[in-house]
Amino acid sequence: LIVGSLLFASGLLLTALTTKVWQAIMTYGVVSGIGGSMIYTPSVSNVLFYFHKRRALAVCISQAGPWIGSLILVPSSQSILTKFGWRAVCLFQGGLCFFMVVMSALYRPRPHDPNVAIIRPTAKQIVVEALRTCRRLRYMLWVSLVGVHFFSFHVTFVHLLRHAECKLDIEGGKASLLLTYLNISAAISSVVYGVLCQRVANRIVLLQSQFIIGGLADLLFPLYTTYSHLVGFSIFMGISGSFLAVMIVIPQDLVGPKDVVNATGILCFITSITSAVGSPAAGWIYDTTGSYNASFCLAGGLSSAAGLLLFVDFRFHQENSSRRTVTFESPENVVEIYETSV
């Protein structure tokens, strides 16, 4: 976490010094990208291990954090961009990211019984475990469908503000508020879905609802002709965006507690690839068609299809919702036995 925070902040600061596109790709895309991955996966895994009884709620509350942070970051960055330019934004965000180094140092390993042996897996064992997880066809199908939604979800962030400013002649500051509404909606929805995750046995149904809500909102995008319409669209996309919280809870349901870390890593890997492709694809569609509607309609179709396909072979048996004793390995590889609901 600390190393990742340093890389992420350094990448942003170096981006402010770039003069060519390829340099920005290396500093922002590669350096900050690697740093971000080193932050996200361990932070999510730590929450998974810290909580037992209300793990789903804890994860969803933690995933509301980025949305809450964006409430401050988006308008402040927009203001700095308007007054001082994009380099100042990179310096501002890079400076803020150094605070993550301090926050990362506050993470504490869970206490464990000194009488329980700590088993450190070798690199070969880690690779074997990851490959074994990849052979779970049901899980990989689910990851693929989540990846499809990730591809579509980024269309909103690429095109929404430009559409508001260029097509509807909405002033830049007012247009940036659309992302604020989206962030508020996503933060609240993350907590609400966290509560539902504690009560609903088949959590994939919750994920389906988020995919379909986002898909329908995108498909109706050509009908949004006023600022009020875009505000409503942003709110619904925020509800859909809370899938980021629910998707972290589901791997344990599909692969069990023992393999949840490997499964989460594979999930992050696949979704990172589709996210990387989604943004430039959205830009290419606009350059080709000259219309933002085409990008949103394509995104809506893909998200809706992913939501509907989740119905295929994802019905849990009644016994899956019962509580049973399982063996679990903590981040320190301490084997623990406890009651869990999967």
C-alpha cells in the first residue's frame, strides 16, 4: 500500500512535467496505473479479512469512500483546471495522493493466535492457486460479464461533460456538477446495497439490477435534452456505479473464502483491461459517428446484455445461504476457522 501510494503520487507529479503524449502515457498510464493497482487490491482484501459477520456491509461502506472523495476532488480540480491549467491539476492531485502514504501506514495486521503456524506460500504455489481459480468456468464467466459492464461504464466519464458543454451549451462549472450528483448517488447506493447484501442470499441479483439500471439509462440517452434530464441520468448512473462495491463481495460466494484473494486479483486484472479499452473505444466511436448518442446506446446495450446473461447458470441452491464452518487464510496466511455465510 505504501509503495503503491508513492508510485501513484509520483506518476501524477511527473505527468505535470510532460511535454509529449507518450510521456504522459508512461507517467500517468504506467507509473500511476501500477501504483493504483497496488493500492486497490490490498485495501479491498484487508477489509475482507478484518470483518466476518458483516463483511458485505463493511466492503460496501469502504467502496463508498472513493465516491465521497470525488465530491471534493471533481469540483476542486475543475476550478484549478479553469484557472491554472491541467498541469496544476496533476500537481494538486499528486500532492493529495502523498497523504495516502500516511493512511496506508495506519493499516494494522489482524492479531492472530501465536500457537497457530504461519505458512508462507512460495511464488509457484501462488501461481498454481491463481491458475486453479481461472479454471472455475462459472467464476470466469461472471468476471467476463463484469468486464463487459466496466467497458460500458466508462462511456459516462468520457462523454457526459463534453456532451453537456458542447451539445447542450451548459457552462463548464455547472456541467461538472453532474459528476457530483453521480458521486453522491453512488456513495449512498453503495451503503444501501451493502445493507441488502447482508440480507439477500443471491447477491448476483443485486448486481444484475445495477447493470440493467445503468444499461437502460444509457439506452435512453438520446431522449435527454435538458440539464434536468442529465441530472436524473447522473443519479441513475450513480446507482449503477455502486456495482463496484457489490462486485467485491461476490467472489467469495462463487469460489469460497480460501480462494477469495486470488479471485479478487483476477477480477481486478480483467476489469482493468476492459476499462483501459473502454475509454479510447468511446472516443473512437464519437470520432467515427460524430454523435455521443451512439456511444451511450452501445454502452447501454452491452450493460443490459451483461445483466440479462447473469441469469444464466447463476442460481444459488438454498443451502448456499446457510451458515457453515469453513477454513480461511488471512493476509498473513494464518489459518482460521469461523462461521460464515456464502
